[in-house]
Amino acid sequence: MKNHSLNQLLDERKLWRGQQLRTTVAASDRLSTGFSPLDTALHTGGWPRSGSTELLSEQGIGELWLLIPALREHLSDRPMAWLNPPYLPYTPALAEQGLAIDRQLLVRPKTLADQLWAAEELLRSGAYAAVLSWFSEADLNDRQLRRLHIAALEGECWHIHFRPTALAQQISPAPLRLCLSAAKQALHIKILKQQGGHAGQQVQLARPAALYVQQSAATQWPVYNRASAAVATKPRRKISLLANTGLFATTGQQDSAAQFSKTGNNEPSH
């Protein structure tokens, strides 16, 4: 069995010092989340600028909404990439949130090997400020997860890795792991792991009305009514309520979303 010194393991990023707390973190090393309670709960005061961040949750509970402030305000210098999102991103909604459409790249490799290859190339390239990834096989092994994290560090890229809640107990090299769940009119966040700080903090953020309205039965959605509009001062309109947060396209919105750059990968997997 090959022996490794402690310093060698640290140099190879196979270990990190759990008690190596930093009293202050330079603003250049972090991204404000845009939510003061979450910034306070995170040891660094915000999102990391590079490396893997795991968000474990069900789909459609506000996980993208949580990221919008950081993506909009702090990642404007380089484009961002979407790797295998579960639905086609809806470009008008992205534009309304301040994410320029011509700075978005959509990549849909078909096999897991190609997904891993594309993810490493995107993360390591240095061309992208952020890469959002969803993998067809969510239960990746430690070696695969570590390669993604190291590639993101080398490319100074923020890797946002969406994974199922069922994998919360899995050991992962990602320095920051958050578990998200939908509470009543709120997004509940539990910090599972953060490098250089203690875990276990829990935060609740009030979600926009559109997010929890969409999760209720369609018969309960606000609907524009011409008859009531004549007497109502502020008629309720479904389209205005949902436009601000509907970041994924429905079947009837595919034409607008087609503006995305879409690439495939026919190169051999690594």
C-alpha cells in the first residue's frame, strides 16, 4: 500500500483542513448570494467563485431563483453554460432576469461519458463564469465528482451541480453542499457542508408568489377575467405573475427558447 504524507494529500486536494477557519474572506473570493440571511449563514459570506457547489433538491421549487442574484450581478464578465438541464431554458424569462441570451450556452450530450467529458472541458476552459449541470446518472462516484471540482478550480469557474435530495448522505468532495426543500411560501435551506466552517445552519427565504402558485393545482391559479377587469382596480393576470420566474420553457414556448446555442459532442470521451 502506497503511503502518502499529509502535505501531499493536501497539495493534491484530497484533504482539506476542517478547522482552518479564516477570520475574513476577501470580497474577490466570494459572490454575495443576494440574500442577507444566507450570506450570514455561509462562512465565506457568499457563494464560492470557483469549484463545485452542490444543490440537492427536487426540481422546480426555486433552485434557479436562488441563484439569479449572483448570476446576474457578479458573473457578467464571462458567459455561462447549461449542461443537460431537465427542461429547455426559456430565453425571454432569462432576459427579463438580466441574463443576456447571447451569453448562454446550452449543451446536451447524450451519454454519461460525454456529459462528464463536456463538463470537464467547460469547467477547465476558463471561458465560462458558471456551469450549471444536471447528470443523467446523479449517483456519480467520488473520482468523477472530484475531477469536476478540480476542473472548476483550474478554470476559475463556479460549478453549480444539481443533485437529488436522496444523495444528501453521500460523501462528496464539493466544499459547499446545500439541501433545498419547499416550505409554505418559502424555500428552506440546510447547509450540509461548508469548507472552513460549521454545517447544520438552516435558513428560510420567502419565495416569489409565482413559485408556490405554480405548485398548486391549476384550478387555483390566478386568471385574467375580462368581466372583472372592468370593475377591479388591479385585475389578477396569470401571465404577469408567472413571467418573472418561469425560467424553463413549456411545450408551447420552444420557439423562443431556440435562440440558445446548442452543441453536441462527437469526440471520444475522456
